Amino acid sequence: MTHSISTQVRNLCYKRSLFYFFLLISNALFAQKITVAQNGSGKYKTIQEAINSLDTNSTKQRIIFIKNGVYREKLMITKSFLKLQGESEDGVIIITTLPRDVWRCENKDDFGAATINVKAHDLVFEKLSVINDYGFNAKKDTTIVCTNEAGNSQSTLPREEGEKAGKKIVRKDGHQFAFRSFPEATRLSFINCTFRAGGGDTVSPWDVEGGLYYFKNCTMEGHVDLYCPRGWAYAENCKFVCHNMNAAIWHDGSNYESSKTVLKNCTFEGDKGYKLGRFHREAQFYLINCRFDEKMADAEIYQSSTTQLKWGKRVYYYNCHRKGNDFAWYANNLKIDPKAITIDWTFDGKWNPVNK
């Protein structure tokens, strides 16, 4: 009798274990999935409608599958554990036309100034083209009436040359975000995505305290500081296209000594004379196996401010080469084995974005 009861208990425990195992597998394989299609073949016709339909408090990943089409909309994402998955990188185009200067004349911060605006965590963006085309379409700089920021006569911010109180010069190539995230928007992955803007700060994930960002097989195009992560960032097999003479990439790692931006197996191209990168405050760059086109200037990644650096200048290169001939400033200067520069090392073991 005792043996029979023990057997029943073991069988019950075994069955429960199997149940929870298959429940976990089911959650992973059958995450909530919503389809967006402009032709009406999906549940929603716009991406924002699909995002708005999701539960705010869910801790399970949700997938929004986006069929090919040109989606002229601005995305405001405040829902976490979400994947935006396009049908194809070239076929799914999310586009808006908005310079940051115009947005900030009427709003207190940048939330809403980009094509994709994020205040959420644990997000994946896959097979998307994200564009802010203001600078591609504008013919010249313009002047607007501005009730906020630099154009306001009550503002403490410095005015641009030629600006008058109550007015703002909107530069054709000024700041134009394709992607912009905010503090606490962390653990963000970007796979097979294209980001294009006709101005600076194209891709701006900004969380210097806890930002963790992963880019793979992405193309980023823009003007000054077109890729400007804060915190920790790892980009592999990415292409950067720069249309500005000041800098293509930028980093802010001022809160922690271990913050860093790693660029591995990446390529750089741009207008003749473009500079590789710069930083305003504490930063740490690692460029591994990168390739530069012949139009890149003979100018090392530089500090563009007078801020005193407590950790010193930290810019490291390994096996980087330029088409035509190399410059001396990106000769190998790593202080560690290049094989040690991994995703896990970059994020200090805090996050593994692979296979998410």
C-alpha cells in the first residue's frame, strides 16, 4: 500500500513537472502575435494601433508582425517585452518628417521627436527601415516662431547665430531622430534594421545609467553623431554612412567606468572628409575588425569639449583598415586579448541579447 502511494505521488510530481515544462515551451513558442497590414489582411492597419492594444503590465513577450508597406506614422512605445518584426527590411518602411528643433519649440522633451520613440524595456526590432526624412526633403534652413527652448526670449539656452527672440532657425541638417529612447529603456535589440535621417543623431538610445543596446546587421545613415549610444552598446556587422564632416559615431559612458561602445566587423563610408567619431564627456570605444572607405579623414576619434576626464581617453582599435592606405592613429592598441571582447564582456554579464 505504501509503495503504491509513493508511486502515485512520484507520478503526480512527474506529470506536474511535464505540465510546467510544456507551459514554458508554449509561452516561448506561442507568444501573443498580432499582424499589421495596410491592405486589411491583418488585425490592424497601423503599427501604433497594434501597440496600443497590448496590456501595459505584461511580462511576456508579444510580437507585432508587420507586413510590407510604407507606414507614415510616428511610433510611441511605452509597452515592454515587445518585438516589432517586419516582413522584410526593405519592404517595411516606417517614416515621418520631423526636425527636433520644431518638436522642441512646442514640447518639454524629446519624447515624440523621433520616428520611433521609446520609454520601455526588453524590446526587439527586426527587419525594419526607420526613416526621418526631413533633411532629405528640406531645401534650406528655415526660421520658425518658437514658444519654447532657444527661440524663446525667456530661455537660458544659447541662441544660434542669427536667431532672434521668439524665433528659431531650423537647420536642414540639424538633429533628426529616426530612433530615440529614454532612461530606463534598456535591453533593446536591433536585428537587420535600416535607420536613415537627413540630420544628426539618427540612432539615439540614451540611458547613461543602465542602457544596454545590441545591433546586428544594421545600416545607420545620417549626419553628425549619427550613432550615439549612452551606457553599453555592441554593434556587429553594421554599416555606418556619414554625411557630415564632424563625426559619425559618439558615446557617453560618464556614469560608470565599465560603460563602453563596441563596434565589431563594421564598415564606414560617407562624404569626402568625414571624421570617424568624437565624444563630449567620459567615453570608451572599441573598434574591432572595422573597415573604412577612402573618403574618411585623417582624424582620430576626438574629445570635442573641455570636460576633465577622470578615466582618461579610452579609444581602442584592433585590425582596422582603410581602403587605399591606413592612418597611424588606428593602429592596434588593445590592452586585452581581442578574443575577450565578446557580447558578454561588453555588457558585464548583465544581459545576453542573442536568441531573444
